[in-house]
Amino acid sequence: MTGEIEFLTSGISDKNIQKFVEDLLFKHEKEFLEVPSSSGFHHAYKGGNFEHTTNVMLIVQSSYNYKINLDIAIAGAILHDVGKIKCYSINKKRIVHTVRDVLHGHFLHGNRILEEAYNENPIIPKDQFDEIQHIILSHHGPVSQGHGSIVDPMTMEALLVSQVDQMDAYLSHIKESKVNLFCR
Ligand SMILES: [Fe+2]
Ligand SMILES: [Fe+2]
């Protein structure tokens, strides 16, 4: 199963950032590859969050023209929804919210998982860690939109991830809703 995680991180050129992300994901590998991304809105099936994460990573990875720090943006794209591993489980093929999801949500869980990984394995400079953390904390767009962000996206990398995240979630929602778009 290691191929999936290595594929996700293969576009990160800084070896320490790449190792930090890989070590974090390997620690939670089974849940990360299996968890759905939601219980209904988008990618609501086993492995859905990995599929969503892959989509967001691939689009962000191709965004080199915006003069962003691509390694930070890719790392943030890969980790933005990692907190969902504590939020959902699958029981007899049905998606269930965990109590922890209801009480805390995936922003807090994602932040905890990231901080735990950094405390165990501080192999990247703190300012890089802060920028990746900012992407997790702001990835649902401006706080005023009320979609769960803890802070507004304030870096180009965070802005990019939040926009791509919204786009992929919405496209998946339309696909799963089987809405007729132009008769397809
Ligand atoms: Fe999210
Ligand atoms: Fe997402």
C-alpha cells in the first residue's frame, strides 16, 4: 500500500518536507487510505478522502506559474483534510460520524495530528511548519463564509488550496448527485 503515499508526495522537491509528510501519513496509513471525505456532500465512500486529496494535490502541483512555494502548497494540499481520519468510520458499508467529529470537527483533528507529528519529528524549519499549518486552518476559505475555517487564508499557498478544495468538493457533489449537466 506504500505506493499511494509515495505517489502523493512525489512532487515535493524538498526532501525534509517530503519525509515529514510521508512519515505522518505512514503512521495513519490505513485510515488515511480508507476514510470517506464526508457522510454525504462529496466523495462519500470508502477511499473518498484519498481520491479527493489526490485531486487537490494534482491541481495544486500543476500551479507552478503563480510564483508560490510549491512544496508548501503541495504539502498543505496533501494534509488539508487529514483530520477526517478521526471523523468518519465505515460500519457494514455505511458511513458513520464518530462522536469526535461532532464534538471537534476535522480542522481541530487535522491540527492536532500535524502538531503531534511535528513534536515527534521536527525535521522541517518552524516557519515552514507554520505555513503548512496555516493551510490546514484556513482551507475552507474566509471565516466569514462560515464553512469552518479557523482563520482566513492569508498566503498564496493557502488561497490556492482553499480554492481547489472547494472546486473539487463541488464537482464531486454534482457528480454524486447525478445532476443532469448539459444532458450528460
Ligand atoms: Fe476540509
Ligand atoms: Fe478537502
